[in-house]
Amino acid sequence: MKLIEVTKAFATEEQCLAYLEAKRWPNGVRCLTCGSKEISRITRKVSKKTDNKRAQLFQCLEPTCKQQFSATTGTIFNGSHLSLDKWYMAIALIVDAKKGMSALQLQRHLKVNYRTAWYLAHRIREAMNDPDGLKLTGTVEIDETYIGGKQRGNKRKRLNKDVVLGIRQRGGPLRLVHVKDSKQGTLYDVIAQHVDSANTKAIMTDDAGAYNFRLTKFHNIPHSKIRHSRREYVKGDVHTNTVENSFSLLKRAVIGTYHQLSIKHLQRYLNEFSYRFNRREDVELFENTVMRMAGVKPMPYAKLIEQNAFTPFVRPTPKTSEPF
Ligand SMILES: [Zn+2]
């Protein structure tokens, strides 16, 4: 579904609710508490004061249950003061934006305040976390990139910079993980979590000393190193260009869109980027994302903003170093 189609199909709360209902209960609404099929519908007037409540409710008719619920109960949309059409529009905008969508852009499109837009974008990003548990196989390229400040100079001297480990299966998915440093043990833990040691045919890295698998469960897998330290970039089949291409896309997106992003939230931006990247061929990306969100437990705002996580938009001041 394209953005324009979303705008037309989900212009009202009723349309959004009907869609959610049809997707959540393709065989008819069932009580979320007891599973009963005996349900009655309640339609009520929603005033400004009660705009936290849905206009359409279900009432379980099971005498021992009598639970009331709505199509959004138990989903990320529940308890939000924002109307569903704004949620849907935000999802459509974010899945459509190859370079990402800042809270400021979202604010303009949705005509909501900045804080609402910021919160909304982060809730959507949270749902883009890939918990499928599937590990990468085949030929796997691994490389790291550095976030913040200038990127020149020797990799090992890049202190005080945030490290993102990229792992990409050739012809397959990408994983981006914000790691605390680029030490061997740190990188290995992440690699072991994302790469299937039993079904990987080859590992490609550069010649950084941190990539040493001799004493690990990857020791039997052919490991080719491209000698970036000697300005060697491709040697036959040996290169890390596939994962590096993802890095440059990521950086273009982030520099162009987010200007200044809080490192505290870096992993969420990485999730958003790789989610969209890995699903770039998915023609039902909007629909699938809405469903994913319907299955995701809501994240309370209090949790999101703990440790002063809320970062108001600050127009970047020109500096000698790039913000990203
Ligand atoms: Zn019930």
C-alpha cells in the first residue's frame, strides 16, 4: 500500500478500527480474556474529554467474563491519545521514507506537536526491532563503522566514538548493532548471536585484529580477510563491500534526516534502518508493520523517557566535526 492509498483508505478512526478488527480476528471477534465468540458491539460518542477511549467497543456476553475490549486492546495503539488515522499515517510515512523520517518532519505531516511526533516515531521504531531469532547463513560479511565526529584516522585510535557492528548475509538480511567497543570479545558476542555457525559457508572481514575466530565456534568456517590496512578492497570473491554499502546508505540517511541523534537511541534508529532495508521488496510493508505493531506490547512513555531520554530537536550548529 502506497502512502496515498493509506491516506484514502484510513481517513477515519472507524476505517482504522475496522481494518485492525479484520486483521486481528479474521474469523470473527473473540473475547481477549475468555475466547468466547459471544460478543456484542457498543458504539459510543467520543467527546474531547474522553478521546483516550475508542468509539467502538466489544462486550463479552459470557456471564462469568463480561469483559469490555476494543480492536486496539493489548496493542501498541492502546492508551494513546492519538487517533488511529494519525498512527497509520505515521507508520506509512516511516516505512516509505528510505532515508528515515525525523520527528520534525513527522510533526509537519501529521500536524501534531513535536513531542507527540517524537514519541510516536520512537514507538514505531521500537516495533521495528527484529525479534525473529533467525541467524544469518551462507556468506557473511562483517565490518564495523564509527558514529560521531570525524571518521579519519586509524580505526584503533577512534576513541570516544560509538561503534556499530554490521553483519550482512550476501543476498540476505542486514543486522546493525550498537556495541560498546570494537574489542574482540565484544564483537564476537554479537557475531555469535546473529550468525549461524552451523550453516555459514564463509566469513569475510577486514584484517582488523579483532576478527579472530580461531578459538571460537566459528573456527571451522573459512575466514577471508581483505587487507584494508594495505588499501586492498576486493580480491576475487573476498570483500566486505556489501556490508559497507549498507553503512554508506545508513550514514546518508542519518546525516540527511536526523542531523543530531541521541546516541542513547542509536539502536532504535539502526533497527528502523535495517527493518526497512531488509524489507525493501515487501509490497505489503505498511500492512505488515501495522500488524506487527498490533502484536507488540505497548511501551509506556515513562520507560521511554527514563534518564531524560527525551531529546528536543536542536538545530545543529556548524562545527568542525560532523554531528554524525
Ligand atoms: Zn470473555
